[in-house]
Amino acid sequence: RAYLYSGKAEQALPLLEHCFAAYPERSDYAQALARTQLALGLADEAEETLGIVPSSVQAHVTLARGHLQHRQRGVAARAAPTAPPRNHRARRRGRR
């Protein structure tokens, strides 16, 4: 978790993969692994990670999926070209 929280996702990934493989019932490991995978741009792998968590922890998975979707939207928004800001006050006065 120290690697994850310090922004060292590449170092965290193999450790989290090992922890999750050893304890797949641990939703916190699944969520940490999925967040790390997403941070590295591995969205498909993150979705797969959350898909193999046992059904007894589906409430946690639902929360994690919501978090992933939110993060994916943010990544997509940052990657998309942005339009120059509009001057809304000038538009109301009939100017642009």
C-alpha cells in the first residue's frame, strides 16, 4: 500500500497481484489492485480483477466499480482536447 499511496504504481502492481492471488476473497486487495491497474492504464485488467471477486463481497465491488468508472471518465476527459473557455458574460451582452 505504501507504493500505491506514494504514486509508485509500477512497484505496487506485482505485490498486489501476489496478495490478491493468495487471498481472492479480500475485497480490499481487489480494490487496491484494480486502482493500481487503472493508474497504469490497464482498465480492462482492472475490470477483470473486480469481476472475479466472490459474490459475498459484491457490495464492495459495486463501490469499486463506481470508483473505476469515475476515474475512467476523468482519464478520458483529460485525454480529450479541450475547447477554449467561453466568455459567458460577453455572450449575454451580444458580444463574443
